[in-house]
Amino acid sequence: MGQRYRITREMQQENDAKQPITLEECKAYFELQPDIVYTPVFTVKGETTMSIEGDFFLWEIEGATIPFRHFDGDLYVSGMNEAVIPKMIEIASALRADIAED
């Protein structure tokens, strides 16, 4: 099973910084990213097709679609693609958040 990461403010020391990452913040940030789109349903196609409802920001890179999922005040992403690491660091920095292995 692949590694999963969480972008969170949970570990912040200052009370003001401990605010959850809101969906509105994510939408505002990702709206400015030309290679990322928001969708309320993520569909995975393989032998079968599965659709997952939620708040997803789909990053398109080198023919791959990598979903960042907003859930419960955090962003989650799989680390199966190496390209995720620098993008995740960029996003965490922009959102004033930390990265945790989940």
C-alpha cells in the first residue's frame, strides 16, 4: 500500500495558526493553479469504475491525475507518485500548514 500524506495545521503552536484548513481557502488557492481543478466527485477507472464523493482538487501532471482531498480541515494525498512531494511542500507552504505522514 502506498504512503499517504496529510497537509494540516494540527501541529501549529500558535492558537491562531491551529485553525483548520477550510474548503474556501483551498478553493481560493487552487483556483490560481492552472494545472489543478476542483471536483465534488472523483472517478477512478480501471477494471471497474468507482466514484467517490467529496472535495477533490485534481492535479494533472505527465498524464497522471493526482487527487488532493479536503476532509475534516486537512488535505490528503497519496505519495505513490514522486512528483507529489515538491507539490505538497509548495501547497503546505502556501496554506501555512505542516505535512504529516498518515
